[in-house]
Amino acid sequence: MVAYADVGIELKPEFLKAVYFILKEQAGVRPGERVLILSDSKTPQHVTVAFRGVAMQLGASAFDLKVPSAPHPAYQPAFEWDPLTIAAASQADVIIDMAVGYAVFLAKLAAQGKRVIMPGDATGAPHIEDSLVRCLLLEDQHALRDEGMAIKRIMDAGSVLEIKSQAGTDYRVDISDLTANVFSGFMFDAAGVQVSNYEITPGSMPGFWLPKGRGDGVMAMDGLLLYDNVHELPKSPILFEIVKGRIVNVSGDPYLSVRLADWLKRLDDEAAYNGPVHANIGLSRMARLTEHLEFERVRGAMTFGFGDSSILSDAYGYDPATTSKSGVHWDAQILSGSLSIDGKAISVDGIVQSCNPTSE
Ligand SMILES: [Fe+2]
């Protein structure tokens, strides 16, 4: 199935370097700030301790809160967090989230100006240490940011995003009025100016949040499928027929297509079929196809979200009428597809093309 990663319980000294990089370089933690570390029972204790210790070293007041474990990421939108968690987070300047993820209260705190960073995409997986060391220390995050920014510029100037598969499927969506996100992990630019306060690390994964009701075609999903309590790689592509931003038919891989369709039907949640609500391409050469959400950063892999996008109204101020309100947010991935913007290739058969940031 998916790749295995190190789940050792002893602190690796390299991890302290990775944590320092996140807190200092990406989140910009300063002396005197309050830093809250959110973790759950899946987060190894030494991971939490490392974040707290390094935050202290940077002169911050550091606190950690072990919250009740949330359900599988697919069910995050409907999960109700205890007021104690929300109250603690509301008192912090910087929130290091390794447990909550896609939640209304964190999005609202970000909209109020709190800095929220999600190492490993906030799912507290046991091998978060291995994932962060591998991705943050073994490749140049600044270069990944620059490459992500170069792709963002192409996306921002574009009108049509098109995805083709080697099997001949084609999906198109109008992006003429949309602005791309980079998700580089950096909250400050090279000059020290704050450019973001809601980040996922490691990066980058440029792409779009897509308004409800937009996008048509067929997508051949040959990468990880995250739904219900499942992370699975299909043996053959799962085909999604999309009409006006909504799945109208699921076919392909005989094992997973039937199970996914059955899950969607049992949810009795019409908005669960909405999507893609986001479309992103990963740039990391070190990310693996693990159960950790690092799989979304795998270089050349495209990840698409379905179901809820309403939480983004809180985080980014999007018009609620353009977002999708669902109890689930699930993801599907294309590994070997081609992505183009107005005909300019961003990736071909899963290989990212040079967008050469320095020449633009
Ligand atoms: Fe997603």
C-alpha cells in the first residue's frame, strides 16, 4: 500500500533543527510571544516537547495542550471542538497545530490575525518527526517557495486550468477570476514582511480553492484516495465524471470505486459530491505517499478536495455563497497526469516542468 516511514520514539537531534526552522524561519516566533502547541494522542511526546523547548529558546512563552483526538481527516469539518481548546488557542499569538487541522475556530482565529502553522498538515501522525526531518532538512524550502511563487504567477495570469491523463481524460475549470495559493510554509518573505498567517509545512503545493459549481470533465485518479477512515492507492485509476463542479459518476478501479460510491451514498450529504473544491500540485521531492498528509506534497502529484470548503469563508473571507458546506472534506489524487494553464505545461505525465523563477 502506502510507503512506510520511521515511527521511532527517540528524539532525533535533526528534529530540533527542523523545529527551529519552522518556528524561527517559517512562523517567525519572536521573544515575548505566546506559542500554543496543539497535539493529540497520536503525536509522540518528544515531538511536542521539542516544539515547546525550541519556542522557549526563541524567547517565547510556550504551552502545550493535548486535545482529544479528532476523527479521520475526512470528517474534520463536522467535528466540534471543546470550548477549552478554543479558549486556549484564542489567547495565543502563534498556534502550532498538530491535531486540529481543518476547523472553523482555527480559521476564524487566523482571520483575526493569529499565526496558525500546521506542521505535517495537523493530523498528529506518529511519523510526523520523520516526515518533517526528511522534507524540511533534505531539500531547500526557500527554493520550493520560489518555484511555488513562479507557478502561482502563471496560475494568477491564467484563464483555464486543464488536467489530462495518460488514459485520455480531460478536465477543465475557469480560473480567470481566481488567485492561487502557494502554501510554502513561510509566513514572512525574504525581507521579513509578513505575507501570510495560515500555513502548512512542509511546502509547497501551489493551486486554487475553486468556487462551488465550477469545472467539467473526467478525472482519472491514480493516486491516494482519502475518505471515510481509508487511505488507499487504487490498482487502476478511479474515474470521476464532473459536471459543473460536482461528481455525477464514479467508475474505474473495481475495488475502490464501488466502496467510495457506497460511502458517498451512505453519508446522505449532497454537498459531499461537490468538487474539486481545491486543486493543488505538490513540489516536494522528499514527500512520500504515506498516510501522513505529506502525500499531498509529492512532486508532480495533484491533490483535489471534495465536500466542504465553507471553512475557507472564515479563513480567507470568501463569499459563503461560493463555498460548499458539507460534513466531510475528502481528497483524491492524480500522480501521472498533466497540468496546464492556458496551454502552458506545469507538469507533464506527473513530471513538473521548469518554471524557472529566476528568469521571470
Ligand atoms: Fe483537501
